[in-house]
Amino acid sequence: REVIEESPDQEMEELRRQLQRPIRVRYVKGTVERIEAEKDEPDWSVNFKRGPLNMLQITRNPKNSEILDKDAREATSNVAFDKSRERLFRIMEPDVSGECETQYHIRDSQQEQNVQVVTKTKDF
């Protein structure tokens, strides 16, 4: 049996070639619903591209969530939690690694009007 070893340069070129291939993404209301790639693209390449796409997934109005109280999160805070301008909630969210508990903190920007700041924290 003949063993053919690729040089590191050849391996890097193949890696680069696969990662430069385009994929099609269906992104609806903050959710990556589908990722389409060419049939001959290796699974590792598609999964590598799936990682950054899952970071773009944002749940803004969850159906099954645990609403959290801001004051419970910050023991020293005495400021009232205005739920109309700020939301803090925790949900189970699907991503490339399976279902993960994810906490969201959504609030209005203090620097710009009509802009919200979203902080997403995943518990892997």
C-alpha cells in the first residue's frame, strides 16, 4: 500500500480552498434556519462556517424563557428594573453544539437613539 503525505503547504492550501467556498444561509428574525453548501464540500468545512453564524443568532422575543430580575443579578443595585427599556431573560437555545442555556440582556443604547445593545451569554 502506498502512503502519500501532503506537505504542510498543500494542507494549508486545501484548508484555504475549502473555507473560501460560499455557502447559502437562511436567516429569519434573528435565527439561522438553514445552511446550504455544495454537495462535495466536506462536513468539517460546513461546521467550521456554522460556528460564526451561530454567534449571529439572536432571540429577541422568546416564547419559553425565564425572565430574570436585574436586581437579583446585581446585589448592590437599588435601581428599579424598567422592563419597557431593558430585558433580561434566559432560554434554552439550539446551536452548533446542541441546546445551550443562553442569557440575554437587551437594553437601549445610552449613546445613540433607536439602537439597542444585546449581550448574549452562553453556558456551554
